[in-house]
Amino acid sequence: MLKGFVASILKPIITEAVAEATAKQNTTPEKRYYTPEQAWEHLHISRATFYRNVKKGRIEILKMGSRSLVDADALDEAIERKEIYRYKH
């Protein structure tokens, strides 16, 4: 009798807590990265112009092991702030 009563109270509480925790995990977006080549193709600029922007501090290259990557979100924000221009061909 007591076992059924406790189970009927705890089961909905635990189920709700697990559902909330799962929903929070699924809402965090994965970080997006570009290789330098993908970034300059995305911007429609030359390799030289890309690295000129890196040298001026407009684009940050992240090193992950031996790989060089560009944070896609940071690049998009720089475009929105008009620090970097995305050229259309």
C-alpha cells in the first residue's frame, strides 16, 4: 500500500524533472566553425584579404590542435557590426 502511494507521488515528479533536464540539453546549439578557406569563401574575399583581416584583428583564428578554425558565430556577428564586409559576386 505504501509502496504504491510513494510511487504514484514520486513517479510524476521524477518524470517531469527528467523531461525538463532533457529539454534544456537539447536547446543548447552546437558551436559552428569554418576552416579559413570556408571563411573566405563565405565572405567572397581572396585569401590575401582574409589574412589581412586576421592581421588587423577583425577575424580571429582559433587553434585546435594542429587545425586552424574560425568561429562562425563570431564571423557572422562581425559582418552584422560591419567590421567585415561580405562581398557578393
